Amino acid sequence: MAGSVNKVILIGNLGADPEIRRTQDGKPIANLRIATSESWRDRNSGERKEKTEWHSVVIFNEGLCKVAEQYLKKGATVYIEGQLQTRKWQDQNGNDRYSTEIVLQGFNSTLTMLGGRGDGAGGGAARGGSDFGGGGGYDDYGSAPARSGGASSGGRGASAPSGGFSRDMDDDIPF
């Protein structure tokens, strides 16, 4: 295989406020505990069952740490993208222990706050390369009025067509 992918995507709720600590040179590190749940109906009894999985998330990116520290609270719903890493450490008795964590660092990491302000999240998004950025995206194709030369609400510089693509589209494919 020419390459490989190590990417974790989670949507879950914070089990506690973020823990922020600093390295000796003052750089922040944020630790999050995120719960994801799945539910199903038991075939035999018909009762509803639920399983919660807890995930340890470590943020090394300074901008994402700032977002976590300022805006995230216990119970907030978040979307994260990071990498799975296992680290080896020794307990107080000298025994080797292993911890598997989702690590957010560099440009391949995303932290997005979901939900309204009532659940402790601000509703914004941040990528690994920026301090804090808005969510963004294209308008809903069926519900937005036609625009002439404007940008979409997400600020990406493209206007979304409306009303089922009624405009003449001159598509010159560049390849």
C-alpha cells in the first residue's frame, strides 16, 4: 500500500470542563473527555439499551486550546477530527501502562462546537491552522433567494444557485 490514513472523527458530549495545562515554555495543552453513545432495542426483551464509550482527547494546537479553554464546558456537544495515538507510560509502581488518545495537532485537526449557546458551546468552528474561525458553507440550494455576484453566508466566495439550477451554467472543465 502506498500510504495509510490515521483519522478519527467523533461527535459527542464533554463529560467535564476541559483541563488546560501548560508546558515549561508556556504552550497550552488541553485534555477533553468525550462521551459517544449508541442505543438499540433488545430483540429478546424489547427494552431499549444504551452503551456509552469514553474517549480521551489531547489538543496540542495552540488555537484549538484557546477555543477549548474559552468556549467549551461540561455537556457541550463537539465535533472533532484528529489522529489516534497510543503512548506508553509508567505508573507509580514502575509498571508499563498504555493510553490510547485522539490527538489534535497541526493542520489535520478540527474542533467544532455544535448545538446552541444553551449547552455550553458557542456554535463556531476552528481548524488546526487558525486561532478561531466561523463555520461557513454554502447556502441551502432550495430555500435561498437568487443572488447576483454576492458571496455565500459562509464567506467562501461562491454564490449558491437557487430554485433548482435555473441559471445557464457555462461549465468549461479545466482538465
